[in-house]
Amino acid sequence: MPRYQQLVNESNNNSPQQQHSEQPPSVGYHLYLYREQLARRKVEYIRLSKAKYFITETLLAKTWRNLKGCSADDLKTVNNQIVFKHKLRHQIHRLRKLQNLGIRNANPHMESTEL
């Protein structure tokens, strides 16, 4: 189970639905969480990034199953999605580093602090 799914399951242990079913949350559920984060006044960037990462990863997995019938444009789109997934992973890693340094809820689009 991916790390993000574990975090989602841990954070939702209070809900009766999660206690009765052992199935991982669906893409629709993660889209709901993503929209809920966007609607909040104070966005939690790490949760937002994790939701985007899980959604992208799940959709890529479904696309990979059907690569035989893809056109060249579809393959370019898949490649762009893979690059986006890697950028999200780097962004999540960077946000975790900032949290460990004591910077809570840092905006991932702020200037880099790397020298």
C-alpha cells in the first residue's frame, strides 16, 4: 500500500466506513478530498500534493494497462503525466523537509532555499 494511502487510512480511522471496509480509498474519494482542501480557507499544501500524487499515480496505472491502443499523442500525454508525478514526489519530499525544519504548511511554490 502506498504511503499516502496509509496516511489517509490513519487520518480517517474515526469514520465508520473505513473501519468496516479494508479496501483502499477510490480515486473519486481522493478527488473529493482534493476539492475539499481547495475549498478551505487555509490550504494544507502537503495534503493537497499527496492527493494529486495519488490521483495521478492511479490514473497512470490504469492508462498503462491500455498502452497497446494508444496513439503518439497519448504516449506524449502519459510521458507528461510521469514527469508531473516525479515533480509531485519531489515537492512532497521538499515539504516534509521543511516540516522537519519547523516550517509548517510551507507553500510549495515559494522560492527555493537551497544554496
